[in-house]
Amino acid sequence: MNLSIERARSRKPITLLTILGVLLLPAIIGGILVAALQNPTERLDTMTAAIVNLDEPVTIDDQTTPLGRQLASGLVEGSDDMDSNLTWVISNEEDAVDGLADGSYQAVVTIPAEFSAAATSAGQTISNGSGSPEQATIRVTTPDDGLVADDLITSQIASVAASSMGTMLSEATMENVLVGFTTIGDQIGEAASGALELADGARSAADGAAELPDGATQLADGAAELGSGASELSSGLGTIASGTRDAASGATELGNGLTSGAAALNQSGLVPDQLFTAADGAQQATAGVKTGVDDLAEGMNALLAACVGRETTDPVCVGLADMAQGMPQLQGVAGAASKAAAGTATGLSAFDAEATKNVAGQLNTAGAGAISLADGLTQLADGTDQSAAGASALGTGATQLSDGATALADGAGELATGLDTLATGTGDLAGGLQTATEQLPSFSDDESTSLASVIADPVTSNAEANTIFGPTAIPLLAAVVLWFGGLASFLVMRAHTARTLTSRRSSAWLTLGAFGPAAAIGAGQGLLVALIVQIVASYDAATWWAFAGTAVLAGVAFAAVNQALVAVFGGAGRWISALIGVVAVATGLISTVPGWLASIGAALPTAPAFTGLIAANGAAVAGLVVWGVLSLIVTTVVVALRRTTSAKAVLAAA
């Protein structure tokens, strides 16, 4: 069946089959593209990928850690959140290369030998406090002749798997770090308690040390007094020793005199007056010696009383004890001499001529006693000298003790100050440690696990990438196929009638006459494309009606624009229309196109159609209406210009 529509570049009429072909062309193209590109991830099981696991497991805390095996298992089996939807094959390097070459595998994921070592290096560095952390990597290889989106699919899957493995390792590492915070906090708390106890002890020690200077000062004063007294004792003992030696000399002379007197008495039988004088002197001398010896014994006992507790440790006390052992013998000798002298004096006072013969014997006895007394006095003098030396040593030791006690007092004062400073500093340390303990976080095992999970993966998204091309793929494809549908209409039909010059109808009527069939075809194309899209995308009713209305309007507007391009540029207009479709595809696929190209895309008639098909809006509708009206005006102007000619052109046509 022929229609009254002029065919472009031919006088043959357009048939219904031609119109049907033009009408169905966008729907067929759109249906094929949408079916091929919509939700490609649902058919990933048609892709086969190989896994080559070269990883060498590592041993951590006596436990083997095969992370490469775990990653391969995760790729093959999927995870709790998502099943694996590729067909995975565990392979080796040689088979993987052959599979890529012959098309058996669309991708090969290679896990290197050092994967486990590198993946655990960060945790080991934290645990050991040293080391060089490395980033674990996996390699994805695709064939050189692979399809356009295959690289994107396999790389994305491998990237997600590696990211999931990294998140798992990060969670384990962070959990250990958080548990370490809790342990450190507990240990610092224990250190704070110990520092507090040390501060209390140092404070008590400082208080005790503060009392030492007074005691040491008193000791120094007592030792100084002891030294002074010992010096005076030494001097006195020296005087006693000197007097004792003089008495010993006198006793010796007395003994010699008595002995001589006894000899003379035996010869003469008379007692001279000098003998009475000597007897009295001997009695006085021996009495004085006895008194001095008794005084020495009393002083010796007083010194020994002061040595209680130091009898075997103090050299002075040891010397005094040795001297004291000889004092009883010395006292006995002095007493005996005193008694002998007294007896001699008494005997002389009662002496008469008849007793002369007995006097000589008594004188001999007295002389021997005096000589013995002299020996005793000599021993006493030696002992007294030793006592004087001991007393002098005592004085020196007491002076040194006084100096030491004074130094002790000074040192004790400094010790008290130092201990007080130590107590203050330790108290500050305890307070600082307690503050650190309070500021360090502490977590239970469950809290550590939960927090580590968030820290390891702090940002997430609720976006679902069910399709590689996103939700705008269908609107883009619909806009492009409708544009090429409008181009197809004017590949078949004329932009205006061949009888433009001779027709009696107005230019506007001629424009609309050519536009009407194309507009009807464009509207039908829009409706068919909307029906095909609904089968694939399953829009809700409101969304589909908005989509369908925009598609019908876009089909009509694109018919008007293509009519204007062909009317103005002729056959070149069809080439320009094809370029517009290509630019629409290029600028609609990705946002990283060059700025100049993006600006051109935004100015094309396909831009409002693309926007309106994504989400119906008044601006998109207005843009399509403006493009349609302006295109009809341009076509009308071109038709009007074609309706004028010259006589030369008419004659040439004749």
C-alpha cells in the first residue's frame, strides 16, 4: 500500500512497510541496547575468571595465617552480604595464560607470594614496635581483546574483595590496639597507686629525717662536753702521774733512809731525833698516796660508768677497763704502805732504850715497805700515764664525734628537704599518672570489636550498584534512539515537498505538511520506546506515564529539528544529525569529558530530552517545545526562500 508521502531523493511513493520500519527502528535499537546493558551484574555467571594463588602463608604467634587462601575462598564463595556471581576457577600460572589467550577466561586474579607477609606487616610492626609495613597487592589481568566493560567488572570485584580483606585485617589490628589502650591504662593505674604509696612513704621519711638534726645537734653538744671533760681528765691524770712519781722517789729515799737508820740503830743502840721526823713524814706521805689512789679509783669508776654499752667497741673504754683491773692491787699496796708508816710512827713514839733492839727490825721492815711502796707508786704512775693517754684519746674521739654529729645534723636537714621534695614530686607523678589513666580510653572486648569495625571502615554508602551504567543509562539510550529515529524519518521522507515552487499553499502549510507524518512517527517511536523500557525497568505507573509523555514529546521535537537540518543543509544535514547523536552519547556516558565538549552537549536538543526522561520536569518540556517551534520556524523560512527563483532557472528547468 502506497502513501501520499514523498520519498527523499526518489519519485517513488513511500509504502506502509517503510513507515512501519522507520517507526519500529528506535524501539528495536533501544530494546536491544537496554536488554544488553540493563543490570549486567545479574548475568555475571556467564563470565569465567581464574584465580592463581601464589601466596606463602606466614606464622604469627605459632599460628599459620594463609591470607591468600582466604581471599581466594572469599572470591569463590562470596561473603555473608553478597554471593559470588562470577564463575571462578582455581588455576595456575600456565593455565591462566592459556585461558586468557583462547578466551576461556575473561580475567585472571593473581595473588602474589608475599601477599600474607605484606598484609600482616602493619599489625606486626605495631606489635613489635619496629619493622617496615608494606601494602599487599593483587594483580588483575584481562585479555587484550576483551570486551569494553569486562575490565571494569573484574577489577571492581577484585577491588571489593581486596577492600573487604583489608577491612578485616584493619579490624583485627585496631581491636588489638584498643585492647592495648585498656591494658596500658590499667598498668598506669597500678603505677599511679605505687607512686602514691611512695609519696606517702617519702613524706613519712621526711618527717622522721626532720627530727634527726635536733638529736644530732644534742649528740654533738654532748660529745663536745665529753671531749672537754676527757681533756681535763687527761691533764689531771698527768698531774697525778707526776706527783705519784715524786712520791715514788720519796718512798724510795724513805726506804733507803729507814734501812740505813736500822743499820745505825743496831750499831749505836739509840734512836736519833731525825728518825722520828722521818717516821712522821713517811706516815703523811703514805696517807696522801692512799688518798690519791682512792680518788683515782673513784674517777676511774665514774669513767667506766659512762662507757656502759661501749666496753668492747670504744678504744678509750677498753683502756679504762684494763686500768681498772690493776686498781685493787694498787690500792692494796698503798694501804699496806700507809699502815706500815703508821706502825712505824706509833712504834717510834712508844720507843724507849730497852726496845732499841726491836726497832732496828721494824725499821728494816718499814724500809722494805717503803721500797715496795715506791715500786707500787711507780706502777701507779705508769698506769696513770696510760689513763691520761686514754683520756686524751677519748677527748680526741669525742671531738671527732662532735664534728661528725654536727655534719650528721646538716646532712639530716638536707635529707629531710630532699625527702620532702621527693614526696612532692612523687605525689605530682601519682597525680599525673592518675590523670593519664582517666584520659586513656578503656573498652570491653565487645566494645573493642565494635569500635574497631567502625574505625576500619568509617564511611559507608547505602547506594546499590546493581548496574554498571547507573540509573541514567535508560534515559540516555531512549533519548539517543529517539534522535536517530527522527533522523531515520528524514532519511526516507523529504523535509518539504518537491512542488514547493509551484504549490499554491502557504510556506507554513507546506512545512507542516511534511512535518505531520514525521511528527506522528516520532510520537509513535516515543510510545514504543517507553513500552520497551517498561518491560525491562518496571517503572511504577506515575514514573512511566511521565517517562512516556516526555518520550512522545521528544520524538515529535526531534522530528522537527531533523526536518530543519535537512531543509537548511540538505544531505549534509543528515550528517550533522548523526554527529549530534554521537555527541549526545559521548557527553551522557561520563562526566569527565572535556569542558568544551560538555558545553556543546548541553546546548543540543538531546539535552532537555535526556533530563526530562530521567525525571519529568517543566524545564525539560519547555526546552523540547522551544526546539520544536524554532525548528518549524526555520523550516518555514527555508521553504519560503525556495519558493522564489530566476528566469534563467525556469528556462534551464524547461
